[in-house]
Amino acid sequence: MEPEKEINQYRSEIDRIDQEIMRLLCKRFKVVSKIAKTKKNLGIDIEDVAREEDVLANWRKETKNALDDDFLEQFKTLILKQSKKIQRN
């Protein structure tokens, strides 16, 4: 196979994976909205440090340490920042 064609095939695969990641992120944030409504009704604070640490631990376990810990920390920060933004609105 020609190198350029092979690269294009890999890029197409990455594009499909990226689409799935975005679809799942949208789905995740819809669930966050539901959690926000429930927390508001119950008067529960948005911040939940224990849950945040659980999320990171779950990701580490799921990825079997295949992803760099710094990456996971940064990703967690981005995801939770957006989640908190949704919950505040």
C-alpha cells in the first residue's frame, strides 16, 4: 500500500474515533444536566471532591495506565470544568 494512502486510511479512522468521542461527550454532558437539576432540587453543592477523585481513579483503571497521568489530569480538569459550568447554569 502506498504510504500516503495508508496515512489517509489512518486519518479516516481517527476522524471516526473523534466523532464518537464528541458524541459521547455530548451524551455525558446531557447526563450532567440531569444531575444538576437533581442537585439543585436537593440543595446539594456542585463541588464533590471525592467524586472527582473517583472519576480520575476510574479513568486510570479503565485505561490500565496506558495514558499519561498528566494527560488524564488535564482531561479531568477540562471535563469537570465544563460539567461545573453546566451545573451552574
